[in-house]
Amino acid sequence: MRAWLPRSGYALHLLPLLFLGIFFLYPLLSILDISLRPDGELDLSAFGRLIASDYYIETLLFTCYQAALSTVLTLLLATPCAFVFARYRFAGKSLLLSLSTLPFVLPTVVVALAFASLTGKNGIVNDLLRALFSLDYAPIQLERTLFLILIAHVFYNFAIALRIMTGYWASVGFATEEAARCLGAGAWSVWRDIRLPLIRPALLSAGILVFIFCFTSFGVVLILGGIRFATLEVQIYYQAVNIFNLPLAAALSIVQILSMLALMTIYTRQQRNLQLRLASSATIAKVPRTAAEKAAVASCVGMILLLLLSPLAALLARAVMVDGQLDFSNFLALAEKSRGSLLFIAPLEAIVNSLRFASLAMAAALLLGIIAASMIKRRGRLARLWDPLFMLPLATSAVTLGFGFIVALYEPPINLRASWLIIPISHTLVALPFVIRSVLPAMRAIPSSLGEAARVLGAKPHQKLLSIDAPLLGRSIAVGATFAFTVSMGEFGASLFVAQRESVTMPVVIYRLLGDPGLASYRQSLAMSVLLMLVCAGGFMLIERLRVAGVGEF
Amino acid sequence: MLRLAAVTHAYGDVVSLRGVTLDLQAGEILCLLGPSGCGKTTLLRIIAGLEGNYSGEIRLDGADIRPVPVHERGFGLMFQDYALFPHMSVRQNIAYGLKRRGDKRRDIQRQVDGLLERVGLAGLGARDVAALSGGQKQRVALARSLAPNPRLLMLDEPLGSLDAQLRDQLALELRGLLKEAGIGAIYVTHDRREAFAIADRIAVMHAGCIQQCDSPRQLYHKPANAQVARFLGLRNLFARAENAQALQLAKQARALDSQTQHLLIHPRGISLERPVSAPAVDFSATLLAAVFRGEDWDIRLRLDGDLQLSFSTRELPAQIGEPVRVFVALEAVLALND
């Protein structure tokens, strides 16, 4: 097969490889180095302390525990919904399915704040209950509880589980369960004997993926849980930034990286299994007719709307309503730095920062992503290596990335300590897999014969590139670009490490404002969150609009 | 045994069944024959209890079964693509209905062994169903639906996905097994050869209506209308207005009435020799085309007077373009409505 790039483009291949080497592998190796040789000599005491201390073992156990609970909860809710989505046809189904993916692009700080606005001490639910029953206290006390973290995790991961299982279920079909019913199986037997065993591969696949996401969840746990519910991620951040115990943070990062590697291996294996079992018969969804069927569809739709929209609506309401009146003063206040704030700049400037960094990260991720995708597209032993290599940043937690940056890139030979460039660079790294996964399928879908036909008809390599490849890839490149922009706008974990003083981004400012005392800061954070939510929702709508059905691996 | 009256069903605005009335005797094999989309599978699903939202009556031995849920009807249904449980072995598939019925483990074991023997799969009980050939899958599906001794067995194009040779052989086997078990069966197919081979009676369906329900022989010899004749692939069907010579022939046969829109000159009544017992008219004709079919020839003639007739004959009577003499039995001239 002909490569997508002309032969003279080989030199270009060095670009993404160098980028990955300097800004991903080097920081990771630095973490390894600092954990093993904190003072230049082999010293395993950091690991020793990890193992010796119950506290860190408990941190690891708690990380697994909350991820497992979140996973179970997500699957419990998503499994019946996936059945309804696969089985029935109803108005607004595809809109709902697409809407349920919205959380995927929402920054964790925004989601955390949205849940606080809904269920917090002064949240909408408590306000309503107080007004209804004339109470002088908040009846629902969810702040800093594990329950709130779990609900936020469900909010994030529900759509992932729903999509994986709905698609698989539709492909497995429903003939077997009808056969079982004819053979005397009642409703319960059908679930136990047929449905659950049949979708087991999808259930496992979704479960592992959700577990991975919850295992590395940072913003949600940090804001909603605080240090009391420290997961590995929060602990790394805390050790590195608050206590400045770099060797210990590095050791924790190594644990994190190894856990992720193990989880990703399991996931990849399960994924292969999922594809093998995928049957070819397509199922035609049916219109719900009986009262029970209609009730199932209605409760599924209601549940999704409640889960998805209520926190976002609460956030919006809290931001634009002051004392029960529509009031945009929260937004106007973004231009000023509130008194007593720990911020160095007015929140408004952070918006400018975020837009600037996101544009840069988008451009860089596009350039590197397209080159990388064309490298992966080639056949051969090297190409098989590139794919997992370029996907690695996706499997590495944002906190590990950020931590790696401050250990590796804050001193010679590469000193970016004083440079704002470090932020768009970190965002590029996070966005790169998204660009590759958006562009690669489209690139693979272009038959090589098209380019060959153009060449035979007299097109020079660059003319073929411009007249054949570029138009055919246009949409998927736009999807990749929007992904990159949106991901950069919402990136929190790495930014929290590397964004300093004047160069802070919107999510970081929201987090800092939450830490500030006083109502003014809180209101600013609400307004900022709404703006960020709108940008990300806009990006999301653009992606959904541009995405060609069936193409794109997200 | 089973009685359907005025069963009507629609998918949204599309009416799939219009007032279907049907009887099934105990132990009888009834075929629903029709082109795809004629409503035959829907009818089957309604009887099974898998499809709601219909009007009309369904009675089994006089009792209304409409309120009875699928899993309590005790009917067997064999699906088009078999719908074998992919996560169970052959044995587990066959045992499933017995298990749901609450049979004892030892009884189940014994019954499954018996069934495996009966369908010719003895020794394959432990196999994964994915590892079976098409014909073997079909046998497992049959054994599975026979296992709980259903009061009625329904089969939805059970040989549809098999190749033609295997289909003929299995159709015969299937009839043997059904008759042996003495179970009343409704068999859906779009293949008339298959229907003729397996059925006691055939109900030809078109556009949600039953056009004719008769024995295979009766159906073939006396199609009730043009629709049925067309579906059975009978040649020499003419629109009344289209051909004066055919009309003349029909008048001679006294087959005509005022509503008749089509005339069928049944190929079985056309021959190159004068029929011994039946009254016939003879024509001089020209041989237009002849196709060798192995056991016989398919030939087409043009009668003097322009009517063209097709039929089969053992020997080729002449060369193409040469004259021949042809006889049409008057009883083979049928007047049909739409």
C-alpha cells in the first residue's frame, strides 16, 4: 500500500517522534529516575515507605474501591438503558444518545461545580427542600461524601458504558431471547440465562474502561472529596505540590503507571474478544407497544435526562440568578480580581490564556497527529509499534504528565519553568491521541487506488495530497481539531501542575476561586464554569455535526 | 385444534395482516406460503405470542389464548436463523425448554439423548453450537423446539439458509419427524417446492391475506385466483382483455363468467397427443423455443391465431420454426379473478 505522505516526507516522521520523546518519555523516565535515585544514588526508601505505611496501601485500596463502586453503579444504570436503546425505537433516541456523550468533553472542574450547585449545602435541591418544609438547615448533606464522587463518576461514564453495550446488544440481536421465551423462560430467566450471558463481553469491556477512567479520576475527587478521599492521583498531587516530597510522589506515579499498564493490557485483550464475538446480523429496533415497554422507555429517558441535565441546569441557574433574579453581574465580575484572592490575574485574562493555549495546542496536535496517523497507516513492523506508542499519553493520567513536566522540564537541559509554552505543550500531548483516532479511520477508508488514479492522471505528489487526500480528510481533520481545542480548554490535571501565576487557564482559575474565601470568588467560579461549559458544549455539538456516521474511533 | 379468526395487524401505518382466518387440525402440517413481506412471519409471531397489537381471535381447542404470555403457551418455534444460544453447548440448547419446565436432571439427560438420536446428532451433545454446520444447526434447533413436547410447532423458513440439495433432503426428513411426533405444525416458507414436499395443506398468502388454503395437489391444479397462479409459477396466464384466442377457448370450455379477469391455460392440460379421457380442442402451431431440462423439454409454441403457450414435454416434437399439432384439454382452461 502506498503511504499517505510522499517519500520525501520521511523526515517529517521525526517530528511526532521527537515530540513524544522529549515531552512524554523523558518526563516519565525522569519520574522513574527520581523514584529510584532521589539523590543520584539507588535508593528505594520511597518505595519502602509506600509499602511500610498503611496509609499509602489504603490510598491504593481506596482508589480501587471507589473505582469499583463507580463501575458497578454505572453498569447497573447503563445496562437496562442499553437494552432499551438497542431494543426500541422512539423519538429523540439518537439525540439522546448523542447528548449523553456530552460529559465526555466537559472539564472535571465544571462537573464538580455543577454537582455542588445541585446537591451542595447551598445547592438547588437543599434550597428547594428548605423552602418546601420551612427548614433552617440543609437536609441533604452530600458535600465531601463518597456518594457524591460516585454520582459524578456515573455522570461521566454512563455514556461510555451505554454506547459500548447498546452497539453490541443490537449486533447480538434478540432472536435468542424470543427463542428462550418460546421455550418457557419468563422475564427473570431471560435476563439471567440469555441477556446477561450474551452481552457479557460488552459488559466486561465497558466495565474495565469505566474502571480505568475512575481509577485516574482527579478533578472530581479533588474538588468533591478533598484530601479525606485521596486517590492515587490526588495523593501524587498533594505530595508533589503541597508537601514537595518528590521521591514519594514519583514512587506513587510509578505505581499509577504500572496499574494503568496492567489495566490497559486487560482492556485491549477484552476488546479483541469483543470484536471476535460480534455477530453480523443487524437488529431492527421495534416500537414500544405494551404499557411495560413504554414505561421502560420512559423511565430510561427520564433517568438520562435527570442524570445529565439536572447538574448542568443547576450550575447555569446558580450562575445567572442572584437572589432569585436574572442577573449577569457574576459574569461582569470576571473582569476584576476579587479582593483577597490568591490569583495573580483577573479571571477574564484566564479566558484569553485558555483560548490562546487551546489554539496553539490544536494547531500542534493537528500537525503532529496527521503525520502520526499517516505513519500508523503504513503497514509493517514499525507501524504496529507506532499505534500503541502514540496512544500512550491517553493511558497516562494527567497528573502523572503534569508531575513529569515539573520534574523533567524545570531544569537544564530543558528549562521551561518560566515559559508559558509548557502549557500548550502539555495540552498537545493530551490532545494528540484524539486527533489520531479521529483522522486515522478516515485515512484508512481512502482506497489507495484513488491516489494512484490521480498519479496516473498526472498529479504530482503534492497535487495528489491537495486534490485527493485533503478534501476527503477534511471532515475528520475538523473533528480532530475540535476535539483538540475542547480537550485543551478543559484540561485540568496537568495544567494544575504547570500553569503558574499569569499563565493560568480557565479550569485552574475555577479551582483556585473555589479555594478563595468569600462569596464573590464563588460566584466568579460559577460564571467561569458556565462559560467553559458553553465552549465545550459548542465544541461537542460541532463534533457531533461533523462526525461521519460510523467513522471515528471515539 | 388451532383456530384463527379475522386476525388483523399493522406495523404503524403498514397493514401486515388483513382479517386472516385459519384452521389447523391436530397432527396436521400446514404451510404458509408467500413472497417475503406477505405477513407470514408476522402471523407466526402472533400465534407464538411474540407480537402484540393485533385484533381478531386465536383459540386453541376452544380456549382463547390471547392473554397467555409467550412462555406459558407451550408452543415450539423454530427460528429462521435458528437463534441457537451461542453461549451454550448443543446439549444445553436442547435441554433449555425442559429445564424451564422444571424437569428433573436425570429425565432431561435421557430426553436430550433421545432427541439427539432422533435428529441424527448422537454424540455431538458437548459441541459448541458455533462449531456446527448449517444442517447440524438446523437439527439442533429442531430438537430444541421439539424437546418440551409442544402442543404446536411453528417453523419459520427453517431450511432457508441451506443450499438447495440439502434442503430437499431435510424437507423430507423433517416431514417424517413431524409426523412421527404427531405434532401439529405451521411451516412458513417462500419456496413452493419445499411447501409441496412437506405440507398436508398450504395457505398461500399475499399482501396480508390468505388467498387460498388447500392440499398441495388441489392448489396446483385449481389455483383460486391469478395471484396464486402467478406465485405457483404457472405459465400461460392471460389477461382477459389481452388475447382474443384465449377468450374464445374459454368460451368453448364454458369457464367464463362476467367477473373473470384472467384466463389460465394450465400447462398440465396441454399435450402433443390427444388426451384419452378428457374433451380437448386441437390447434396447429409453430415451435418457437425449446429448452432442454434434462428429464424433459420446456417448449413454447405459437398457435395459428397468435396465442403463445408454454409447457413441458418428454420428447422434442420438431425443430424450431417447424409446425406441430397441439391439444388443449378443456378442463385445463380456468377463469381466474385477480
